[in-house]
Amino acid sequence: MASRPSQATPPAAPSFPAPRVADISPFHVMELLARAQALEAEGRDIVHLEVGEPDFPTPAPIIAAAQASIADGRVFYTPALGLPALRQAIADFYRQHHGVDVAASRIVVTAGASGALLLALACLASPGGEWLLTDPGYPCNRHFVRSFEGVPVGIPVGAENGFQPTLDDLAAHWNERSVGALLATPANPTGTLIEPERLAAIADFIRARRGALIVDEIYLGLTFDSDAPTALALGDDLFVINSFSKYFGMTGWRLGWLVVPDAYVRDVEKLAQNLFIAPSTPAQHAALAAFAPETIVLLEERRAEFRRRRDFMAPALEALGFRITARPDGAFYLYADCSALTNDSERFAHELLEEAGVAVTPGLDFGSHRPERHLRFALTTSVERLGEAVERIRRFIAKKA
């Protein structure tokens, strides 16, 4: 009697979602924002110092340019790398404002700075390769590295070095699995810069090891005491990210750019074609007006206003018991040490919102290096509203004493 054919063992059921998703943390600040908005819906007045979005409207010339392009019906796909005229305008901006010649062919217009970071890491990250990042730092950086199966390695940084890594830090964390570093100057959440000499030494260190360096410069236009140089002055082998969101006031337009070394332009173009097809066409036509002289005049006035807010808020918070351990050089944040007031910044932030109507971001969003000791204050409202926040915080602290 013939035996029955054996059946192959069925494959194990796949596991969904992919394991990487478990390593992607939510934006804790968005939970605070949602709660703040719920309180506002109940009639509460909330001072918003939590989300990194400037309160100024998009400059009128930019809006007018968008309206004109839409009225003309010019809302078709653009090339994946962006409108040639916009790429050239960005190159001209580097030459005129930073004294650096960057070929327009190296500039990739993207769906926000996030799209730029996505393209850079899609091009460079590989499974198991380690990327050095600062801790604290912008949370999406480590999450994007993980999304492409890379390994984010946090470098604990503190006030003694302006919350920025030193060459010794890079040397101590670099090993045979290291493939690159992703740094920001000015940085979120601290607003501090990497001095040009320090960044040059770091770039040379990584270059000597045939690694990749990505520099996030989305706050570069918002420096206060000097015009900081772009990292592009250090060579043409860096990947540099910038955005129309912060300095240019175009957050919701979702438009940024990535400067790519020549050898990688075609690779990034292929990725852009497949991931995005093209950036937003109306946003690109609008951004052509971002570099107009009348727009720049307005943006410089806003930069001065952010400095005024910093100079008001820093001493006001220090008078309440916070410590600003590294004075921000740019952006619009204060990363304040709150350890004299609480040993749990997350709980403090939630209580401050519920009891005082002031929304701030706990350090938990920015990494694992002493997050319980820090709060980020976003200076994205008027000095008058900042003053109201200070008074509410003063009463809140007095009540807890």
C-alpha cells in the first residue's frame, strides 16, 4: 500500500507590525498638545510653549507667489529633484548669504527637512551600521536611522560642551560598526551651535574613516549673535539638510532641501522618484519668493524678535529657579534645567499644563540623558504671552512650595 506523501511544515506566521515599529517612540509633546487643545475647547486659556512652530504667518510675498502659480494652473508634477529655478535660487542664496559656491545640481528639493533626512538615510544607512547622534537631540533622527535598520548610538552631551559633541566624544564612540554621524547646528532642543573649528575637526575625523556626515542646519538662519557659517564650507562630501519651515516661516508648506555630494545625486534622485515622485508644486513656486529682498527684510525682523524673546525669557526663568546651563545661540528654544524644582520633568510638565495653563515639553522627547532634569521652552509666542507664562509658572511654583 502506497504511503501518503508527507506535507511540508507550514511557514511560521509573519509578525506584524515589523519589529522596528516597537522601537519608534511617539512624540510625547503631541500628547501634551492634544491635552492643551482639549483644555482650550473647554474654555481654558493655554500659553503654548511646547511645539517648535513659529507663530508668525507665512510672509505675504510667498503667499502671493503661491496664489499666482495656482491661478495659472501650474500645478503639475515637477522633476523629482525639484524645480530647476528653485534649486538655482537656493544655490544663489548660499553664495550671496554664506559665501559658499554650491552647484544647483547638488541641491535636492524635498518634502520638508524630514523628507531630506529620509532621503539621506535611505541612501546611506544599512542594516547594523551604527550612526552617532547627540543625546539630547531631535527624536526623529534616531527613529529614521532605526527605520532603515541602522543602529542609532546616542552620545551623552551636556552643558559643559554646549550640548554638542567634541572630537573626543566621536573618538570614544566610533568603532568598526560605525558608518556615520548626524549632527545639528543650531540644535533642537538646546539652540546651541557647533563651533566651526570643532565641526571641521569632526568632519576630518569621519572623513579619515570613510564615514558619512549629515549636518542638520534647519535653524541656521535663526542665529542671534552672529551669522553662523554653513557646514558646506568644510567640503563637498557632506550631506546638509535645510528647510523652509523655520527661518522662512513655511512650516505647513512642507518644503525643505538636501545638499548632496555629486557622487550621490543620481542615487538620491532614484529614491526621490520612488518615495515622493516630486515635492509639492505650489509650495515650490511659493518658495521662489522666499529669497526676494522684501521677504528677507521681514525675516530678519523676525529673527531679531526671536532674540528679544530669548533675552526676556532666559533671565525670567532663572529668577524662578530654572537653570539655563547653555545659552542658546540660535533657533527658538530654551533647554532649562528644572532639577531645583522637580525630579520628574514629565510630571512637572503635565501638572503645569493642568494647573497653570502653560504647555512645555519634557526632556523625555529628546533622549535618555538626564531627561528628568530638563524642560524645553519654545519661544514661539509674543513677549507679552511669555510674560503671562512666567507669572503663571511663578504662582504654580509658589503653590507647590
